[in-house]
Amino acid sequence: MLSAKILKQRALEAGADIVAVGPVSRYEGAPKQLDARWALPGCKSIIALGFRHLRGVFRGIEEGTFYTNYSGVGYASINCIRQPLVLRELCRWIEDEGYDAMPIPNHFAWGATNMSGQVPGAETKPSETLSRPLKEGNPYPNLSIHVRLGAVIAGLGEIGWSKMFLSKEFGPRQRLALLLTDAEFEYDPVVKPGTICDRCKQCVKACTGGAIPAKNEDCVRVVIDGNVIEWANIDYTKCSRYFCGASPEHNPFCVTEADREGFAAPVGKSQEYKLPPQYFYARALEGAAGCVRACMMHLEKTGRITNTFENPFRRKPAWKMATNSGDGE
């Protein structure tokens, strides 16, 4: 058995901000296509790493002045640069101790199932035209590694009503990466649902696309280690459009009628509309108004997270662009 204390120290020294480790036995009962144990024979442990978004990367969007910071520095550069480097250092230490280590950063392409959320039931149903199992009873390649559920299994935090992963330290302000290994450790407990998310529904109110339902019964349920975990049944079609800037009231780059169509285009087309990608990514023009910013402000105000600041994030009323009727803030 390896030391969880040394593991966490190594992860933090390498550049992760938070780390937790849990047994992969907590996957028991999960759909085969989402069960990470199939990826590494003899896998015993799943390690979750959190890489925080600096709160300042949201400031330009909050002020309506500078937009590429969140997409580039706060989002894509963590996925494409920081996570792979930290995962490599941690895997090197584990393998030097004589155990396999499989790094899983948060930018791998989707696997044999459609993880976009835009097709009901598709997350667990593999595409038979993409691949075929090695033998009967095996999952279809590629496995679909659900990073947020992996982080819950490891004990890093919980999934909030908006489906955003919430940590005790940063609330919704982090990107996640996973690591699988056949080494064993002393394990962290699963964070009990409701420890961080209090169902305030500020995410619902602030989402510019109205993509997050408010009714408690309109939710998705899974069970992990005996804990019933629920999150809102998100309208991912709305989410994917409005996250890219489909609301003219919340997008100063939406100037012409053609822009209205361009920013509301399907994901992939709207990603590079007007603003070029930074580190291969440019989508996040809305700045996650509900699922990150509103959630973050509520958790800070109510003292439900530990990363605190001298000044509140929102220091004046939220802005809106003027509409045809002349309204605006």
C-alpha cells in the first residue's frame, strides 16, 4: 500500500490544487461503458485532481470588457497543458514505486457513447458503427470516462444542481483530471450530497439560456457508495448554444442579424464565430453565468467554500446589452 499523504503532497507540488483518492469498487453497478475499471486490469484506485480556475479569469466577462481569458487561460490551457504535465509527474512516481498508472486529462475525445448530453440515454448506449467489443461482454472501445463522476468516486467533492462539480475549496471553479492505478492507498470518503450544494437554484436564475430546470423532480439520479446523487436534467442544446454567446443581451460581439445566427449555431460552428480559439478553444463567451459565477458568489457569501477573498466578486449590478426596445443595464 502506498502513502496517500505522500501521493497528495506529490500532486500538489507538481501543480494540482486539490487531490483525493478512492477505491474503484465504488464503480460497482455503473453502466459498463462508464466503468473505468475496464481500462486498467487489476485497477484498485482512482485519483482525482482539481485545477482551479483563478477567479480573476471571469472578471473581464463580469465587466463586459475582456472575454478570451476564461476560454484560453481558465479553461483550455488547463486541459491541454497543465493537466498532462502534472499527471505525468504523478504517474512517474507511482510507476517508480512498481505500479501501473493511467493518466486521464479532461480533453480526450468522446468515446463510443455520446457524452454531450444532447441525446437522451446516449451516455450509456454505445455506437455500433464506431467500434466493436474485443469479445462478448466487453465494453465498446473507447470507454467513456465520466470525469465528474470519477471525481465523486475519489472523494474530491460533489455534483451540484447545475451538474457542475463542486469542491469544498473552490466550489465550481476547477477543471478535473483522473488517474487510474493498481496501487492501493488509504481512501477518502465520498462527500455527502448537500455538503456544498444547498439547492439555492441561483444557477437556474442566472443561466442566460434557461437550460437548468428548477423543479427538484426534473433530475438525473445515480448511486455511488450508497449515496443518492442528483443533478438537474440539463437542456444541453440550450446550454451549448448560450454558453457560446447565443443571448444577444449577454454578448457584446453579437452586433448584426447574421451574428444572432452565428452565435446560435450548433457547437463546432459557433466555437470560432468571430473570436479565434486560444489553446484550441474559444467557446466560453457567456462566462458560465449561472453554473459558475452565480454559484461561486452564493457559496462565497454563505461560507460554504474555503477559498475566500477580500472583496465580493460582483461589485455592481449585472449588465445586459441594450435590446431593440432600448432596454439595457
